[in-house]
Amino acid sequence: MEKKHLLGIENLKKEEIEEILETSKSFIEISKRPIKKVPVLRGKTVVNLFFEPSTRTRSSFEIAAKRLSADVMNFSSSVSSVRKGESLKDTVLNLEAMKTDLIIIRHSFSGAAKFLTTFCSSSVVNAGDGTHEHPTQALLDGMTVLEKKGRLDGLKVVIVGDILHSRVARSDIFLFSKMGSKVVISGPPTLIPGYFRGFPVEIDYNLDRALENADVVIMLRLQKERMQGGFFPSVREYRQKYQLTPERLIRTKPDAIVMHPGPINRGIELSSDVADSGRSVILEQVEKGVAVRMAVLSLLLGGER
Amino acid sequence: MRILLKNGRIVSPLNGLDGIFDVLVENGKIKQIAKRINCEDCKIYDLTRMIVVPGLIDMHVHFREPGREDAEDIESGAKAAAKGGFVAVAMMPNTEPPVDDPLRVRFVVEKGKMTDIYVFPVGSFTKGRQGKELAEMVMMAEEGAVAFSDDGFPVSDPLLLRRGLEYLKIIDGIYLDHAEDRSLSMGGVANESYITAKLGLKGIPWISEAAAVARDVYIAEFTKSKIHIQHVSSAKTLEVIEQAKARGANVTCEVTPHHLVLDETHLETYDTNFKMNPPLRSAEDKEALQEALSSGLIDVIASDHAPHTRDDKEVEFDVAPFGVIGLETTVPVIWDKLVEKKKITVERFVELLSVNPARILGLEGFGKIEKDGPAHITVIDPKKEITVNSEEFASKSRNTPFEGWKLKGAAVLTIVNGKIAFESF
């Protein structure tokens, strides 16, 4: 891959997505070995720079880097505590002075990963920036669908919930549409404002209709605090219109799969019956996450497989 | 000192002057305007192929004194103004503390007198710019405040706005309205649209401006007061103003150079030098603003010169302060992108940057070049090519969205009261 950074899916070409997914396939096997380690990134230093709480993504990147034999350093902080003292730029420049090769950043402000590339010389991987993008999540979603369906083109992918505030939705929309899937987004209009028509998607505020013949359903986490913003009146009403239940799932294709970037709000966007059913591939997404992140790290740092 | 400006094209629409004349400046006044003037002991400038216009006025600037002199003070701001061709500026009151009482107005006036240009203070409309109680506007006017505004914190309470506008009639004063419904724009950092949704930036929809303008012009119409809408950014707002003007409301408005030539697509780099309020809007909005400039709907071009230090701007987009500087780029940007491209005439340029600001703020002696009037003159070299380089700015700040732009047309001589405030030939 020619790129030095992975900041989002929007600016990736289809071939680059294919290359990452192809590389990921070869890394799945490594995690199944008794000794789960290859020397691809031996001697490289990778920093996990997390300004937002995260268990899944941070651990996934850490495991991915370690399985490639990179040295990993974790730096976690809340934005508020950093804000009081050092600027983000100074924090990163100080870390870089220790000769890092790649920085993985999670930050609550959109554009934070891009901002890093304006002054630092390490490769930068966006692990989620504000409501902008979360590219490795989309890649692992693509990988999961690819394994289950054998293809990405010609599928109907429905993304449901708080699209407005979701970086996962933005990355997924770009990934699946670039790969030839039809993407439908559904949720209350307050969380899918009209200008979202600019995205390569269809919008259907009626979830029951949106689910017809779907191959893939991606449910997004709903933050209850959105009620205060006037986005919806009550969890009860949200559940009634937008929760994925076994009854609603009947409208999809019989072999449709259900995904969720986690953490799940059981009983809000997803009923436990669906979350725990055979249709749910949520844990497989987590598994693919490690392989996809191994692929991204090795491609960006130019390691040999 | 006597100055003789020879062979320039004098453009002063207010008194119908447009032609090649010599201008003799003596004792701070324009002594003579004639086809050929001879003067032995004058300092002579040959202005062949140059354009001589009434001194330019920027009626919307922020000099950060008192409070943030590290970003700009009155002295550095005035230097930037003179370098950009401006003989006068109106300085907004959002300093720390704000200019909200007569003593602070006097401070700005006194500081301004120590510079080479005119610095006219704008006083706060409410105490502390808090939108709760009226500030002592009449006493501030007596100390030299030329207009009133809470700028970035517009008066949200309609009753207080009504009272303030009525009260201002004592001095026939004008309210400068940064019109924004801050509830609709809460937390926003960029225009609300698909382009910014893609970038994950929280939106400021055009309704936050247009709805606020609609309300405020109705209130001003009701009280028969003078209201000036600052930095119009959207096509819909123009519609509101057009209708209000058609009804006979006493409303005027301004637009910034950056809203005229930039749009939201520049945000794709998350460069905070494109973060300002109101935000850069769509390409269609930009076109509409240019149209309204040539049609005459827009009265004024003002820079909204908003200096911020590099440290304050070099942060994540969400937390960077709003605002860009403009005093040293307004003339080149407007000349190259609008005058040179025939979107507006030279006369219109003079109206937008001198005649109308002088009229709106009631500034005596500004806005025209005439015999026996004060010598406030700007000379523009329409062929001068510049490359914007913020390192060379007289301003203390560097936050320009035009860095590296190659532009044709710049101020080369700024004369204030017959004195050379800036020259560069």
C-alpha cells in the first residue's frame, strides 16, 4: 500500500480496501496458532494514544501489534485532563521524540488524526475521531461480511440508529458502497437529517420497510443522553420504532446477519433474543478486528509477511 | 508637509469624480484637485496607472487590547490596517474586559490617537456583553463610540433588543448585529451540510443566521431604528435583508472577503484557519453573496479581522477559536477576485469599502476626495502582484485563510490626515 496513514475509508480506493481485506485473511490463521506471533514488525514501536475510554478497540490494536512483534506503548488520558496542561501537539511531539514508528489515535474531536499528520513523522492510524470516521471498524465489518457472504458486491446492507453521531456509520457507508453493496440507513429523522442524502445511501425512516430483503443489518449504539438533545422523546418510543427484534428480523433475508460495533445496549437498539441468536456475528466481528488491524499495521509500516 | 499625487485615476463616486487628476495635499487637507498641478517643494508621487480612492474603512475589526495583547494590540492592529490600505477601523468591544462603559471607550480612543490611523470604538450594547442590562450607550457615544454591538454574543432577549434600539434614538445610534440564534447553532463549528457531516463536524445551519436576522430587522423596523447586519454568510439571509429593505426598513449589511471567495470545501483539511463564525457556507451561498455585492444589496465589505495566536489556533478543530485575520488581505483578495474579474466596478469597490462604511457609522470627512476636505486617501496599484505571506504581516497574528495565494492589486499608499501612514512602491 502506498499510503502512510489510515485516516478514513472515504479517501481509500476500492483496490486499497481489497488489498487490506486480502492481507487480513492471511493474518486470521496466525491468531489460531499455538504460538500467536510473527516477526513482521520486530523492532518497530507502536503507540496506542487513547483520549477516550475504550476497551475493545485499544486491546484489539495492542494484541494486533504484539502478534506482529512490535513494541507497544499505551497512553490513555481523558481529553479534559490533557486540556488542562499540554496541547495534543506537544503530547504527540514528546512521544515521537522517543522514536515511534506508528501512532494509533482515538480522540473525541473530529479531525484529530488528520491534525497529527500535519506535524508528526510517524504513520498515523485513526482509531476513531469524534463523529468523523472509524476506518478499522468498517474494515473488520467488511471482513466479517465477506467471510459470511463470500462477497461484498450486490448485498443490501442496512445501518440502523444514531447515524448523525456515528463515526462507524460514516466509515461503513463508504466501505460498503465502494465495494458495491447497496446501503440503506434507517433511524429517526432527527438522527438522520436531510443533508445525509449526500452520502451514497438510501434513507428510509421506516425500519420495517428498510429491512426488507436485507443481507446485513448493522445496529448502532444509542446513547440515552440524546434524549436531552431532543432527538427522541423516550427509550420506549425508540424501542417501538427502531429496536431490532426477532419479529422485525423476519423481514430480512433468511440468512441475514446482524452486526453491532459494541458495546451493545441490550433491550434498547437490540433485543437480547437477537443479540444472542445464531444470526448475530458480533463476537466474530471482534475476532476479525485483530486480523484487520494486523493487516493495517503491517501494510502501513511496510513489513514483510 | 505638502504631498502631490500626480497622474492617478481619482475615483470618488460620492462627488462624482472619476478621471486622471493631480491632487495636492497640504496641512492635512486636500488643497487642490486639477488636471496639472506644479509644486516645487512637494513630495511628489507619480501615480500613473494607479487608482486613488477615498481612504478605506474597515468597520469590523477585533484588536485584542485590553486582554489579549499577545494576539493583537491597538498599535499592531492599526499598523496592519494602514498596510492594508485602511485609514480607519471600527473596533468591536469584545475585549477582556469588554468596552462597555465610557472610561473604556476613552481608553480605546486615547490608544487609537497614538496610531497613524483612526480607531473608532464600538461600545457594548449590554453591560459586560451579557445580554441582561443595557450598557451606558449614550455616555459611551459622548466619549467617541460610533456604534453599539455585543458582537459574538448577540442580544437574544427580544424585549431587551427592542428597549435598547428605542433608547439608542437619543443619539440616533446604530446597532451592529452579529445575528445568530445561538440555540440553533449550539456547539456547531462549521456549516451544516453533507460536506461537514462527512467530516464529522457539528453544524451551524443557515437558519441560525437567517431566522435571527428576520427577527431583529422586524424589531428594528418596529422601533424605526438603524440596524446593520454583520458578516452575512448565507443566501437565505440575503433574501430576508432584501425583503426588509424593500419594506423600507433602515437596514444595512456587510460581507467579509472570506465568505465572498471561500466555501466549506476548504474544511476538508481541518485547517483551523478556515474556522470562523458565521462559518464558510456552500458554493451556492458564496455565489449568491457575490451577486448581492454587484446588485447593490450588500452595502459594505468588512474583514471581521479576528487575530488569534498560533498556540490558540494549532489545536483540534472543535476547540480552536473562531476567526481569521483580514486587514492585510482584503484589498488584494477583493481586487483580484472581484474587481479584476469584473464582478464589481471600481466605483462599487469604493462604495463598499469607504463611502458606505462612512455613511453608516456617520463618520464626517470620510468617504470622498474633495477640495478642502480632510486628506484620507488610499492608492491602489491594480497591477501589483503579491503572494500572501503571513510572516510578513504587521499584525501580530498569522491566522489567515489566504496563505500562499498569489493576487494582483494592492494598496501602495495610505494617507491619513495628510500624513503618510504606509507606503510601498
